[in-house]
Amino acid sequence: MNLLKMIHEQNISRITFLSKIGDIKPLSFNNLSIKDLFFFLRIDKYIWSVRIYKTRTIARKSCSEGKVLLNNDPVKAGKSLKKKNIISIKQVPIWRTFEVIDFPKSRLGAALLVDYVKEITNKKDLEKLHHYELILKQNKKTGIKGRPTKKERRILNKIIR
């Protein structure tokens, strides 16, 4: 009989599995649902659905570029998540850290995020990120866009000489 059917039909809270060598290993599944036992979600879909990334494509690319860590190890986009996993996301200049609480069925609204993901980044790093974002906003307002163009460098060189 299919294991999922057996759990569903008989409402079993304690299941016995037979290993390949024939040993009986009782495992307790008290207070766990079928979803907890058999439901996993790809990491790229999860970080998109809890609104860490704007699109799944960006989430997938971030995984392949090494900007996403699962329990401090780099992961591919197809890696399956489990509850209580720790996800780290590189957001210059810090690593933001999140704990997986539950798996959403689809992309969530901002008000529902509390039930599915918990940010555990320390306060010092969040302040550093906030300070960095303020500097970027100020630079944008004053017209500083990053590295000067070749034309701008020539003008600067004339002023310096």
C-alpha cells in the first residue's frame, strides 16, 4: 500500500519502516502532518515566494553566482529546503540571514511573511546595511552615479593640473 495513502486513511501517528536489510526501525511522527514529512520546496522558488527576490529568474541567478547559502554552504537553485534551515543572502555590504518556518503554496503578500520566514540577521549588520543605503540615496540625489566616464576623467585631470 502506498505510504501516503496508509497515513491518510488510517491516521497513523506512529509508523514503522523496514530498512533494506530487514531491520524494523520504529520512528515517531507525533505532531507532524503529511506536509511536514513529504513536502519540500526548491530554494529559488522559496526565496522568491517570501519576497526576498523580485523574480524567480533573479533568485535562480543569485543561487548560481554564490550569493545564496543554505546552512553556510553555497547551493544550486534546485536544492530542496526543509523547515528550520538557515538561508543567507548576500546583500552588499552584508549577509542577511533567514530561518525557514513553513512553505507557502504561492507568492505571499507582505503581511503573511511572518508565518513563513523569520529574519535572524543581527542588528549591527542591519544598521550597516541601512547606513549603506542612505549613502547610496544621497549620492544619487547629488548626481554621483559611480565611476566617472572617460570624458569626466579628462575634465577632472584638466582641473587637477
